[in-house]
Amino acid sequence: MVRQRLRPAQLQERHSVRHMDLIKLNVGASPIWERAGWHTLDHKVRERSQYSFGGDAAAIPVPDRSCETVFCSHMFEHIPHTRLETILLEFNRVLSPDGVLRVLLPDLKKVAEAYVNGDAEFFREAKEEDESLRTDLGFGGMFMNFIVSPGQDTALMNRGLNQFIAGYAHLYSYDFEMMKILLERTGFGDVQQMGFCQSSYKDYEEPLHIKGLAPEWENFNQEFYKKHNLVHRYDEESGGYEINFKVTGFDRDPLTSLIVEAKKDRHMDAPNYRSLNDSKKNYNRYAWSLLRDPAFSKRLADVVQSAEPDQ
């Protein structure tokens, strides 16, 4: 058996957190998720408490090295890909040495293979997992719906910043190779693709389920809600959902989810981190050149200023 020799910095980190009460944190948990012993962070949280934070995943309101694990389910696809490294660096900041990060997101490779192969059974089952999946544009439309989908998380405006074009939920998609590269760049090691509810961390062996029901995964669709006398419906007048239940547990959507687990390998120096988005090989540099247009920059500054709350 080969023993790992820890670097002095790692030994110091472990000593500093030995007597700290470490946090279990679910990022992007949604307001209806709760579990004893866990904290949550979600931008939709209305009632904040000692265990429930509202806010941004890029600015988690907990100290450095204070979390023993971070769980993040189906949030990355909602984030502009240019921000993902910033969020991974924040996860690295809050995790303790060897802390466990578990991430779920749509599996780009699995869905792409189903599209290329014309796998009708896959897309039929995918529709049962997610009833919002569009079906009016064939397999191509269903495939693209995993990558880009309508929602309220991100607003798209025209270049003049004077016309609303659309609102989006999903903005991007990843396969395991992409996630492994990003995680290893941002201070994580032992990056593995995991099976559904497969983990060395005991909590993650329990799937997402309705509180009060058996801890077993079932597709959350209208047939399921009707069977259990649950309410989950969209109210067009209020623009929100009417829901009469709480959920707990972790993994969901086993057919379409990519499940990745990693451990914090080293504490990153985030201010001096060089993002892939800054590389000359990355087309984002051209996109950001729009900020050098004086007219656009002025319009953007005016929009940002008008959106700021009154002091």
C-alpha cells in the first residue's frame, strides 16, 4: 500500500479545520429542498435562515474551508459557460481539504449519441423524466432542448440593449471530459464519473424524493403528482409555481444525468487564476471585444445603473 505524502500546506489546512464544525452545502437546492444537517444556497430563496442562504454561487456566504461537501444538481447548465470556472473556484474556496464535490448535469455525450443514433426509446423515456422537453421539432429539437431551453434565469437582449429577445434556462452542456478538465484546473482531483446514487459519501446514496414518501426515485411528472395527490403547477398570472410539498435526497434523472464526483486537491489562488476564457485559443475574446465599443459600453453602464437598487 502506497501512502500519500502530504505537502506542508495540506497539513496546515487539515490542522486548521480539525476542530471546525464543517458544513454540508447544497448549492442551487431550490426553495422546496430541505434535509436535517444540511445548509442550502439558492437565488430563489425568499425566507432566509441560519441554514438557508439566498445569493450567488460565485459568492457563497461561508468562510474558507468550511464545507465538508458541496452538492450541485442541474445548475451548471443554467450558468453562462464563461462563469463556470469562477463558480468552481468558489466551491474550491469553501471546501475543506479532501472535501467532496458532487455535480449532476445533463450528459451531453449520452444525449448526442441518442440523437445521432435516432434512439426513439431514449427520447421517449427522457420525456417521462422531463415533461417540459419539447417534441414539436423531432429528435433534433429534443436534443437542442438539453443544451438551450426557455426559462427565466438569463435574459437575452439585442445589441442596442433596448429589445428583449428571450429568456433562457439552459445555456450550455458538458460531457465528462469537459468537466474533468475544468475541475482539475480549479483545484480538484480524483475526478470520477459516478453511477446513480453511487458514492463513497453516505448521504449521496439516497435519491431525490418527496419528503414523507419512500426514498426511491420516481420521475417527477404529472402522472406521479396525481398518484400521490401532490400539486405542482405553473400559474400564468403570478408567473410562479404552486407547490404543496417538500423534497429531500440527492441524485435525480438517471437516464439523462452526468454525475461527477471530485475531491479538493489544493486550495486555489482565485485572484491570480488564468481562466480558459482568457486564452487566445478561445473565441470568447472576440465576443468580449464588444466592450471596447464606446456606444455599447455607455448603453450597458446606463442599464446596469438603472437596475441597481436605491441606496
